[in-house]
Amino acid sequence: MNIITYIILGIIQGITEPIPVSSSGHIFLFKNIFNTNIFNTLNFEIISNFGSFIAIFIIFWKDIKELIVAFFSYIFKKDTRKKYETKFRYALFVILSTIPVGITGFLFKDKLESLYSLKGLAIAFLITALALFIVRNIKGTKDDADIKLKDALLIGLFQAVTIIPGISRSGTVLVACLLCNLKRDTALKYTFMLYFPVSVGTLILGVSDLANTNELASMLVPYLAGMIAAGIVTFFSYKWLSNLVKNGKLWKFSIYCVILALFIFIYFR
């Protein structure tokens, strides 16, 4: 029964990780709807997020490889520096955009579990819905090479807010990118370039706690089942999101978030 439960949780994680509706919020909501305490929310987030990480890494492998090569080639190959300048700047902006959420995540790591509440989750869904609705008609004009330092810093500040449970990281960063006038496909790519350092940071911060938890040995198989399910579903969920963003249908998620918030207020009144 545990394995089935964790596969379902992995599927929820896989569907909601790429799309702008907060995967952690959905897992917390699932936990309360079924009134179960069989799992530690943050431990499962770490493991299932790793499954999503692998899937998105596969999708963006070519882009990641190019950025890593360009970053170090720019630093160590001075004679060909001009060739790598644009991608080096892009990689640098990804790092800068990650710093604010890295700082807030480090400072509030031990308090994250206490931040979860159903009413707070509903409010967060409403905030996400409003943000997605505001940017529904923005197409943007900036490509990768047009991203500026101020854009990277503003996007980073937006991303820092996403440590609040229920505030979607992908949704918030997408909104920030569109507000900075990035094209839709450019915004989508930058959003998921930021996903990688954030995920690695989350793993680093959480792996020691995870390794020392008493439940790890007994829950290893269910956790792995959930992780695999999350990875497979994330791959296809991202493809779905990509089509919606490029076709200007991001606003549809705002309707879903409003419905979900109303459900929480009514069901848990």
C-alpha cells in the first residue's frame, strides 16, 4: 500500500513540478485530504524532486552542456573569449538569479515545515492565479542575448519568494521573465535554467537530514518508486507546459489555482 501511495505522490509531483501550480503545495494538500502522516513532506520533496530533476536535465542537456562549456572556455581560453561571451553572460545571469533564493533557502531551511498551512496554501494559490492572469497577454521581445543584469536580479528576487509553500517556483519565475519582456520561449528556457541550481541547492541542504532520518531504510523502496514515477511524468508534463506557454495559454492555470483555493477554503472550513 505504501508503494502505491508513493507512486501516486510521485505522479502528483511529476505533473505539478514543471507547471505553475506548486508541486510542494499539492503534496501537502494531498497529505491533508487523505489525513495521512505516513510520510515526511520535506523528505519526500527532496527525493521526488530528484526524479523531476533528472527528467528536466535530460530535456535541457544540450543547453546545459553549451552553457558549461561556454562558461569555462570564456574564463580559461582568452584567445577565443569573444566566441563565448554571450553564453558566458547568460550563465552568469543564471547564477546571479539563483543567489537570492539560495540565501533565503539557507536562512529558512529549518523553518520551512512550520510555514505550511492550509489557509496559507489557499492564499498562495490565489496569488499565483493573479500573477498568471496579469501576464496572460505579454509576448515579449527579448531573446537569450537580450537579457540584462537588472532582469536577472529582478527575476532572482521574484524566485526568492517561492520558498513560501504554495507559491509556484516555475510560475513565479515565468511571470517575472514575462514582466521583463522576455519572449515566451525565452522565458520558459530561463525559468528551467534556474531550476537546476535551485534543485542542486535543495538536495545539498536536505541530503544530510535525509540520510540521518530513521525512516529512510524502511521507506527506501516506496521513496524510489515515487521518484521514478515523478521523473517519468515530469518529462511529459514539461512538454505539455511548453506548448501552453508558447501558445499563450498560461492563463488557464490561473483558473485552476482559483478553483483549488476555493476548494481548500470550503473543504477545510
